Amino acid sequence: MKDTVLTFLRNLPARPEDRFNQAFALLRKTPGANQALISSYNMLGATEGNINNILYDLKKYNGITEVMIRATPKVTKTIVLDQTDPSSQTLTPTTEEEKKKTSLREQFPFLNDKDCPNELHIVTGLLIASYSRYQEHMHKINQFKAKEIELTEAEDLALTEAAQAEFMNNEALYKELEHYKEHKALLAEHIALKEHRWTQQYKEMDLAAKVNYKKNAESYYSKNNKVLEKPEVPQERKEQILKNYEERKFIVALIDKDLNVAK
């Protein structure tokens, strides 16, 4: 967790909304963070003062100093590509102490099992692609730092944000494999796995079910929007409603496409 937060602090997004959303998400996952403060931060939103308070808490609870943020990062989890079977790609820790390459199949033996969930093979493919994009972004960033290419300030910021996004995506995908290795159960927190599950759910619907699902969507949103507006409703319930919205909107979009309904 500390390494993820440190990487974020070294590459803060340019837009206040992005800084707030990413910082708030990390603080919520930080062990020991004050839950009362987290709730107040959520209500205040992407103001400059609120963002600074969240960043301060991230540093405090993760034991991160300004010196650490300014230091050159030495630990990065990376994947060395071997354009063959995606699930046999090699994962290489880049610390000086850990030079030995370890393939994903060696690190996660369950990928060889016949009953390995298809979702995990989806994860390995996305992991490889995400890292490839991250490498491309970092190559350009390093070229710019070495004055080998020219970039505008906006282009530099965009590249940095893109690299940070892929790093976070890589971490989230890697977490899926680590969770299954430890618990023998899918975590399915990554949006790609959620969408896979929702798509399977959609495919099991017959025409009548699709029509009924879409028909009920409007009343579903109306009812739950009223719940979201009530201050006495627990934050956990509101968050679950928003997660349900994400699922419903995705499935409705599939139905619209299938039934050729104009948006």
C-alpha cells in the first residue's frame, strides 16, 4: 500500500477532480485512517484545501516524507514481455536484491489448472497489455527528461497521468491474481471483471427479461436517487447504491445496443 501511495504522490494528476478521486480512494484503503475524517472529506469534494488535507493524511498514515517523495523510485513491479502465451510472461522485480525473473505461471501455479477461472486468464492478458502501455509512456517521459524529444507542458502532464493510470491499473490486476492465490476465490474488483460478470448476466436474459430490466431502470434510479439525497442514510449504503448504478447502466447500455434503442 505504501509503495502505491508513494507512486501516486510522485505523479499527482493535473486536474483537481482526478487528484481528489484518486487520493480519496487511496485514503479509504489506508489502514488506520480516521473514518470520520474520510466521510467529511467525501462531502467537501475536490476543493484545494480538502485535497491538501487528504494528501497530508496519506503521507501521515503511510509514513511518507517529502524526502521520500522527491527521491528517485527504486522499486517497481514490472512485466518483461515475451510475445508468446500471455499467461507465461515473465514478471521481474526491479530491486537490486531481486533480479531473478519469475514467470506468472511459476508465481501463480493455478493458471495451469484446468479449472482455473476464465476471469484470471482475462486478467493476465490485461496485465501484459497494461504494462506495455506503461512502458511506452515511461519511455517517452524518460526521453523528454533526457531532452531527446520535445513536449509541451500539457503533453508532459498527460503522459505522466497516463503512466500513473497504467501503474494503478497494473497494481489492481496484479491484486486479482494475488487474492486468488491466497483465498482460492475471485476478488473481481477490477472493472474488467465486473463488466465480464455483467455481460454474462446479460447473455442469460431472454427478450422479455431485457425489456423488463430496461423498463424498470427509470423507477429504480428515481427511487434510489431519493435515498442518496438523505443525509441520515449510512455512507456504506450510498456507496452500494452507486455500485449498483454502475452495473445497471452497463447492462442497460447492452440492452439498448441489442434492441437498437437510440440513446
